Amino acid sequence: MEPQAAVGRKEIRSALERFLALNGKMQIQTVYAIQYGDLTVLRGAIELDYRDEAGTPQKMVTESIEVATRGSDGIWRFKIDHPFGALSKIAEIKS
């Protein structure tokens, strides 16, 4: 199943609320960030530890790719966030 893109505040909020509802612990490590002017490409390593409905410990591990731009106010904003973007296609299919 292909992941569906969340576009706009409402869809993005809905997608992120599902992760927050897991009430887990997430660790995110930026593997690298390549900046060119007001554009940055990032790669991250993400681990999410949580318990499923039966109380069994679960772990979600993925590698992401993001694109961010810096606004005129100096704040960086993500424009693209692909939570499985740095995984090989084989690893993504097995997930």
C-alpha cells in the first residue's frame, strides 16, 4: 500500500494526531542537512517506541527525507516530509 500524501493543515494535523495517539516515545536524529541558500534537504533516522492496544511493546523504525525553506522571517518550514523516503524500496515494501 502506497502512503498517501497529507496536504494542508487539516490533513497534516490528522496524520500527526495518529502518531500522538500512540502515546509513545519518539527519537529523531538528523543524519545530514544540505543547505543551499534558503533551501535545505535533510535526512533523518526515526524510532518510535509505543504499546499496541493489547499492551505489547512495539517499535517503528524508519529513515526520512525532508525539504525545508527559510522564510523572510528567518524561520525554516518543512515543505516536503517523506517519512519513508530514505528507505530502500525493498525495506519500504516489507514494512
